[in-house]
Amino acid sequence: MSDQPNMPDSAGDARGHEPAPHTLIDKLAQETATPPESATGGAWTRALSSAVRDGLAGRWIDTERRHAQAGVKRACYLSLEFLPGRILANAMLAAGDYDAWARACEDLGLDIDTLAEHEHAPALGNGGLGRLAACLMDSLATHDLPAIAYGIRYRYGMFAQRIRDGWQIETPEDWAENGCPWEFFRPEIAYSISFGGRIEDHGHGPRWIAAERVTAIACDHPVPGHATDTVLTLRLWSPRPAEPFDLAAFNRGEHRRALESADRAEDIGRILYPDDSNDAGRELRLRQEYFFVSASLQDILRRHLETADGDLTGLADAVAIHLNDTHPAIAVAELMRLLVDEHELDWDRAWALSTGVFSYTNHTLMPEALESWPVALLGALLPRHLEIILEINARFLDWVRAQQPDDADLARRVSLIDEAGGRRVRMAHLAVVASHRVNGVSALHGRLLAEHVFADFARLFPERFTYVTNGVTPRRWLAQANPGLAELLDARIGRAWRDDLGRLADLAPLADDAGFRREFAAVKRANKARLAAHIADRTGITVDPDSLFDVQIKRIHEYKRQLLNVLGVITRYAHMVADPEADWVPRTVIFAGKAASSYDAAKRIIKLIHDVAAIVNGDPRVAGRLKVVFIPDYGVREAELIVPAADLSEQISTAGTEASGTGNMKLAMNGALTLGTEDGANIEIRERVGQDHIFIFGHDAGRIAALRAGEDDPRARVDADPELADALHRIASGFFSPDEPERFAPLVEALVAHGDHYKLLADYRAYLDAQDSIDAHYRDRPAWLASAVINVAGMGDFSSDRMAAQYADEIWRIAPVRDGQPAEKRTEKRTEKRTRAAL
Ligand code: 26W
């Protein structure tokens, strides 16, 4: 690290620059060559970021040194997505010098919050899975757990969402356009990654003669722990062409062609793939996966060999390698290739090491999201890996047949190759076969994995299957996003909740304290006013901060059922128009979320929300008592504004489809009541906050499965419920889209004519009934506020600190490192153990 510009070359300057106005002025000169009198806000932000970053550098170097000297086992987290959000404020809060920097800024006539707004966050993920990776890293760092995360440095992250005439428009997200002060390119940490070509075997074992090579360069981001010296590394790989361009071709005048191979290399890091997308670009996606996996494993082995005198036998005691979903599953074949072909281990020893190091978290029950690759594509791009996968499969299936000789079909079902309809490699099966732990992300999801998705594997390897319920970091989602509530908590229950969220339980008795409820309500009101101003700024819509803020914020997907919410809004609107004088509870229904660019139904739902909003918001009979808003460009930043202002959190996915959800946790932690199905972590939230403080409705996962198996008749449901028929009719007939009456016909047809796969119609009535109970509860102000307080108090278990501790103890078997020694395992904070032999 010492050869990096702008970093102190000795850890002696560990704390870097102290917060002072003159430091900022110096930094302004060094970073931007601008005098204070002509500096823009952006320039000051660069100066501040640079000063804060300097403070991290020494601790970052020391952490690396401490981990190396302690010789402890380290977790390596492989993830194709990371959504860290803005880093500057978080880094200052972590170091405990936010207030001091704020004062330094103030002395210069600058507002620190305004400066922070200039930061462009790395948006390197689609949704929950990417944000979970960031929350996990925050917790690992805060609790001094030795870990490193690996991913891709996408040049363009998740697309920016614009709304034009109610439709989503995707535009490239150039997050690093103005430079990112938090990244450190390390050209000296570089690996060669091969693609294509053929295998030769001249009697000394197979040799891969690759057709193409790309270099992976490390680009490191610091992940500071809070109130500790630990700073972990997020290492993102950036591709470089082996040759910048073909000079001979260029000199012949073939300028475009001269750049072709360089472009192909750069393409690997060009963009983050949106989820659920089409077949286009699938080869590029596989190239991305292999690129980052190969670089990461080469890095892991190099570091291990450096400290283990070239001996690989202790690998599984030195590293744990975690597959964040199936996206990095090609790592299994790559590690075997490195161990067998490059390091000349025999197959059985290599396989024992592999199953010793790998573990795998699944994040989705959607069959279409379980990746599989055509055998032909994988063989063309990674010929040696295909051979290795086939060898793993042959040995595995031999073993399976010996285990279960009576089940003739079992081998077909568990095979790594799906032979039906074009041969494909099932990446999830590869991950399961090679991992000593396979976990779900909530209790229900863990059970559904073991009973359905991976049922055959759970019978073969019962000891592997477990679950670790997701969690979120209270530092970002409470302390940083909701400073008003954080201050109130500090005053009433002390500061310990920040790294021991279980302490929130101390709040429960205050639910009965009218004075506390008033203070709590004042914080919520201020957050709602802040959001109302943001909504006015972004959408031009005025909303009433005293109305009930009802929010559904997440990726737009049919399984998440934003459309059920819209049906509820339409029915409420019809009721209001029919009886405008009644005493309606004023509501603001807030949506935010992105639709995958190729997902037509999801994009139509966004348009429907806008069309419904235009009619409802403008109807004088409603008189502002129902407003619908869609906040564009949902991401970590928008979530930080919306979450603290929510009264009601809609978590209404079809039971058995949402693996966990983490927005549900963030919202409840900030005092929103949940309106949810018996899905994902909603079930565990109910256990913690109690039946009376949450609104659970609808069919459970078992009933949904039964409906899908044939009992359901969507048309009969519509015929039996005139309000449902009316809501659907309004959508289908063009009531909200007179300019194009057919616009939403496909959405209604999916429900009525094509089997209503996500069972909106089956849950519609129960959803409306639950909404009615919510209105009644909201009218009783003290009761509602008491419920909100009880929700906050009950969220102790949903900290990513608990999640990180479980991964560390039960899956990776790593222990915290402080001051050069592995620390005592901090078991006292653990909640009940959840690993079982079988679920
Ligand atoms: C095409 C590959 C692909 C498929 C799905 C890429 C990305 C995805 C998702 C968007 C994965 C995802 O974010 N899953 C979410 O993970 C969260 C963290 O565990 C869970 O809380 C959510 O329930 C789950 O949807």
C-alpha cells in the first residue's frame, strides 16, 4: 500500500489528519488546486473525502498486518453485487469524528450534509443481495472479523431510472465519472484470466491452450468498522486488455479492428447485468463470472502460499470461501483446476480441500433465477472447466447410485447436467455438491430450500442444510439514516444499541410512556416532512406529512405484487368517490423501485402507478386525502430518506416467493408497522414484535402451492367479488389510460386469463381487510405509536451483526482479531444457535 499516492506510507500516522479547517484548506489545494474563495461544493467534498480517507489509511494497513501476523482463518466473500451506498458520512461516523468535521466545515461556512450530497455512490448491484453484502461487510469490520470481499468494478453500475410520461427509461449510471476517492487501484496486484481455446493432453495431464487472455487488476475499497481500528477490504477486479490495441492493424488504417480485442476485454467490466434479463449478453455474463472468480481464487491462493511456505494442505483451515448465490459457482471448477492442473494435487485431495473451503447462500426461490449454462457455451468459453464439471458429476452420480440404489430417477434429478431440452449445467447443483454448508436467508426460505428446491440434496447431505436469517446494519439504517431517532434512543437507553442491537429491547417499556411517544412522534413527523419536501422536489407532487405514509419500496416484480397494492388503491379511491364526506384516514401511498430493463410487465406496472396517480391525485372529491407517488431512481440513497419516514411497510409478496426481504427489517427498525404475508423474514418479524403490532394476511406458502396445483379459479373469484371486478375493469377498460385504453390489458389478462400465478386475486380480499384494520389502528394515535415503538424494540435480532456472528461461528469458523491476537469468541451476544443437522 505504501506506494499509493495520498496515503501515509507509515502506519505511524494512523489517525491521519485531525478535523480542522486548515486541514480542509490544505486538502483543497492538494486535491483540486483551487483556493477556498473559488471552490465549488464538489471541490470541498473532494477535499473532505480525501482528509477522511487519510484517516483510514493507517488503520487499513494495520488491519492487514494484524490479520497476517495472527495467522488466523479468513473468510473470502465472493459476490457479483455490492451496494455500499455513500461512503463519506459513514466513514466519519465509523471513526467517531463526524461532529468534529462538521464543526471544521462550519468554521469555513460550509454545511457538511450539503457536502455529503455531492457524493456519487457505487451502485454495483440490483437489490437486496447486493445491499446484504454491504451490510455484512459493515458488521464483519465492526466486530473485527477477518474477512475480504471480492467482486467486479463495473464501469457502469445499476442503471439510473428516469421517468418519462410515466414510463421507466434506463440511462447509464456513470458512478465514477468524477473519480471516486474511496478506490485504490493496485496495478501490482494483477492476474491473467484465460478464455476459450482447447485442451491438449500429451500424457502429462490435460493442458488448457487458451485463445484469449485478459488481465484482472485489483481496485480496493476500504470498509471501516465502527468504533474499532479494523478496516476491511472490498477488492473489485477491473479488466485490462493484455494488449492496449493492435498496433499493426492500426497502422494499416484498420482503426476500429485494432481496438476490437481491447474492447472485448473492457466489456467484461462495462456494466452490471440487470436481474431476470433475457438471453442477450448471457455469454458476457458468464465471462464476468469467471473473470472475477478466477482472479479472486488466484489471489486467495497466492496469499495463502505466501504465508504457508508453499504448502496447500492447510488451505481449509486458513480460508473459508463463500459463494453469494450461484453467480460465483464456477469457482468450484476453477479451484479444482488450480489445485489439480496448476498445483498438481491429486483429485481426491483437491476435492477434500474444495468441500472444506466452500459454502453457499441461496437468495431466491424463483426457478428462473437459478442460473444454468448451456453445455455448449460453457465448453466453448471454458473447455477445461467443462471437463472438470463432468468429472465431478460422474464421481458424484456414482456415489449417489451407491447410496440410493432403489431410486433410479435420483441421478437424473440431482445431476449437475440438466439433460432435458438442450443440455445445461446447473450451477446451483454445482454449488451444493461442493459446499459444506448451504444456507437460506430466513427460516421459511431455509425450510423451502430443504423441502423443495434442494430436497434430494437435503436427503443426501442433511448436515449441510441450514439457514441464517438476514440482517441489516443499524449503523447505516438507524444511526446514519435516522439521526433524530438515534439521538432519542441514545438519550433514553444509551448508545450501546449501535453495536449490540438487542439492547433495543430496553425501549419496550417506553411504549406505555406518553411523553416518550410524543417525542417519538415528533421525530417521525420531522422525517415525514423531510421526505415530503424530497417528493415535491422530485415529482412535483405535494403530500401531507400528517397523512399515513404507506410505502412499498423494492425492485418491481410480479412476485412482490406492487399490482395488489394498486388494486387496493383503486378500490379505496372508488370508496372515497362514492362517499366523499366520510371520515377517511388520509394516506400517501409511496412506491419506489426499478424494473429489469427487459421485464415488460414490471415496466407496465410502473406506468400504471403513474396513470392511477394522475387520476387519484387530481380528483377534487378525494381532496388530497389519498395521494399516490412514485419516487424515481430507487437506490440506497432514496431508501435512506424514505425508510425513516414510513408509517406502514408493505411486504406483500406471494407466500413462498420472497427469500427474506431486508427492507422489511429496515422499515420496522425505524418504527413502521408491517403489512405483510407469511413470507420470508416477515414471519420472524411477527414472532419478535407480536401479533398485535403487525398486520399479516393472505394464504400461506402451503395454501399457495395448493392453489397453484389446481384448486384456483381466478374468474370465479372476480365474479364473486364486485369490488375486485370493478378495480380490474377500470384497469382493463382504460379508465386510467383513456389515451390508450388497451395499455394495461396484459396485466389484467395475466391475472384473469392466465392463471394468476402470483395469486393476487386469491389474497385481494384479505389484503383489503388488513388495510381496514390499519386505518382503525391509525385512528387510535397512542395505540399506533405504541405499536411503532414496540416494532423498534423488537428488531434487535435483525442486525447484520447477529448475521455476521452466525456466519462466522456456524459456517466459516472464524474468530475476531484484535491487537494481533484472535479475540475471545464473543458468544455472549449470540442469539440461539440455528444450525441443525436437518431442517
Ligand atoms: C440473473 C441473475 C440474478 C437473479 C436474481 C441476479 C440478481 C438476482 C436478485 C436480484 C437476487 C436478490 O437480490 N435476491 C434477494 O436477496 C435478498 C438478500 O438475501 C433477499 O432478502 C431477497 O428476498 C431476495 O429477493
